[in-house]
Amino acid sequence: MQKIEYFNPTITSQGRFEEAISVLERAIQVRILLEAPITAFRGVFDHMQLGDMFSMLGQVDRSIACYEEGLKIQIEALAKRSTRQRNLQV
């Protein structure tokens, strides 16, 4: 079983942005391949951090795409939460 990697902010504080991008992209791909549940927090965090890394490297289009994906995950999670809350009230 492949280990799911988690992002370590120390990498970015050392200016190792390409390495941070690699770690974040692998973590996202492993979760997808393993069909591991991506919690809203984890998915949003990974994509926002990835967007930050691309931004720091001047790759604005890739940065925006990551932010948009993180926002999509957050919207979907909030919609599911709202549905669960409505169902509990019935």
C-alpha cells in the first residue's frame, strides 16, 4: 500500500518550491489513485498550497487553476454539509 504524503511547510521556508510542488502533486495523485477520501480541508489545503507555490514561481495560470480546484472542493463540501443538516432537521 502506498503511503499518502503530507505537505511539510519547512520545504517552502527553505525556498524549495519545486520540491514542494512535487510533494503536493504526488499527494493529490496518490489519494485519487487509491480513491482515498479527500476531506474538504485536506483537498482545499493541498490545492491552495500548490497554488501558492506556482504563484511564487511566477506561474500565475497554474496558480489560478489550483485555487479554482480548491474552491470547487470547498463548494462541494459545503453543499454536502448543507444537505446533511437539512436531512437532520426533517
